[in-house]
Amino acid sequence: MSERLRGVNLSGWFIPESWVTPSLYAATGASDATELQQALGASEYTERLRQHYETFIGEFDFERMAAIGFNAVRLPVPWYVFGSQNDSCAHIPAIDYVDRAFEWASKYDMRVLLDLATVPGGQGDSNDRSDASDVVADWHSSTTGRAVALEVLERLASRYGDQPALYGIELLDSPVMSVRKGLFSKTDGIPSHYLRNYYRDAYALVRKHMSADKAVVFSASGYPDMWRRFMSASKYENVMMDIHLYHYRDDRAVDITSPKGISQAVKRNREAIKEARACGFPVLVGEWSAAALMSSASVTPEGRSAYERVFTSSELASFEDAEGWFFQTWKTEKRIPAWDARVALGTLERAMLD
């Protein structure tokens, strides 16, 4: 049996995010990469992004990750990772820096899960609340979006498919999936049949360049119980389901300032993993964090830290039936306690990570 993955996401490196690197967005009024380019202009944006790629993650980060006890990284990449030029937006290539990530991972005996995290038109994000106003999932309506996504996946598989450090490729990051709501309506999002067909086609393309010991990963989109009999034919080898487990803002989030709250959160984790495994797939927890509700206004900073530590260790124990996990995320400029692995996990005993 292969070693369980104990990893971190490298969010904010190739897809700039304001909560990870607020300095990139300072005084621009922008909230995402497209708005940032519009605010700065193509020339300044390109220079700022190139500097960010160069400095945000380096070999030292991989060295430190390995020293703490992590053995894997989940690396979100955008659809324009090879570069893109059009009338409205220009994106410099990030692929040379992905090459560096593989070099450093190999040097420190770590594995890399490549994750296609954006697609033209937007896929939404099933981690967001269903009523979030910024959920956009128009990718499936685009005439070229699907073709672009598949092309990028095949290019990634061709480039890295024989790399020893490659653990696998995730075909899409947490897309919002349309599901039936009552007898006569469905929620907004990407139709499930569209996702299923896309995943099958993507599997065929990436498997041409990757042997069966490399995983092909698909997102549960928040519904791990809805993938029974999917990719069940023998031609589909080493397919895994990714579930994301957050506890801080949806309608099932619980207050962790009580033992009951922590036990409910842990039970929810175990049930989600059990549901996914019941569909016939090995499971990865692609994203999770120490963020949780603490309703008591009297919780001190020290108390919050203590609750989060207990919550974090309890969550780690709940992942025992998964093939591995990736904390969200490795680093943030502000060292956000519940989201920055250097803070949330850096002080845990190594045995707790195993």
C-alpha cells in the first residue's frame, strides 16, 4: 500500500487570490485576477505577476514542508497556465514555475497533485454557499471552454505524465453542479451529465500520457453520494474522488466551543468519506481548514487558538479512511491562523500528521 498523502494546497501562487496575497491587490479595488489586470493595465499587471510567481513559493517552502512532515502538494493551476492572449486579457505563462515545483518536490521526496482550478467562463465553486452572489458557472455554456480545458489537461499530462513526483491530475476543481430540488426544479450550476461526460473524455486524454499508477481525480462537487456507478467499467483505472470538508459558513456548520460541536463536525467528515467510498472510489480530502464557528463573544485569542488546535487534531483523526488530505493552504501573507498551514499545523507533533 502506498504512503498516505499528508499535504498542503499551494493556493494563491498561480491563481492570485486576495485573501492569500492582499499586497498584490492593495489600492486597486480588484477582487480577482481579471479585475486586477483591468485596474493595473496589462504591462504593470504582467510585471507584478511575474514577480509574484518568482517570489511567493520557492525551494525553501518545499524544504520546510518536508521538514514538518508533509509529503505532497496539491497545485492549483489556471486554464491559461501555458499562457494566453486575447482582446480582453493577457496571461503570461506559469509553466516554467510548475517545472520548478516538480524539481523541488523530487528533491524533497514529495508528490504533486496537479489540479485544473479554473476554466474559461467559470465553473463556480461548490465550496461557496449556494446563495453566494459570486458563484458563476457558465463554462458549460461556452462554445470553446470545454475544448480549452481538455487541451490544457492533455498538455499537462504530456509534460508531466512520466515524472516520478507526479501523484496524479485532478480534472476540475470543485465545480458547482446542478442538482434536482424538488420534483420540478434544479439548482443553478453545471448539469451532472455534462460533468460526467467531461470527466470521461478528460480521463481518456490524460491516461494516454500517464500510466495507471498515476491517479485521475474528480471532484464530488459537494455531493459524494451522487457518483454511484460512475466510471465503474474496468477500463477506468486508479480513479479517485476528491471531497472538500469545511465547517465555517454553510448551513450545517456547528459551534466548536463545545465537545458536542467538535464531535458533530468529525461525524460529518466521517460520513462524507463513507459516502464517497460507498460509490466505489478511494477518497482524497482535497481541501480542509481549521476554520470553524465560535459563537461565544468571550473567546480570547488564546482560547480561539486552543479550540482550533483541538479541532484540527480531531479532523486529522477523522480522515483515517481517506487516501490522504491537503490542508488549505500552505501560506498566506497575513499568516491567517485557521488557513495557513505554517500556523495551524506547523506546531503539531509529526505523529499527529501520520
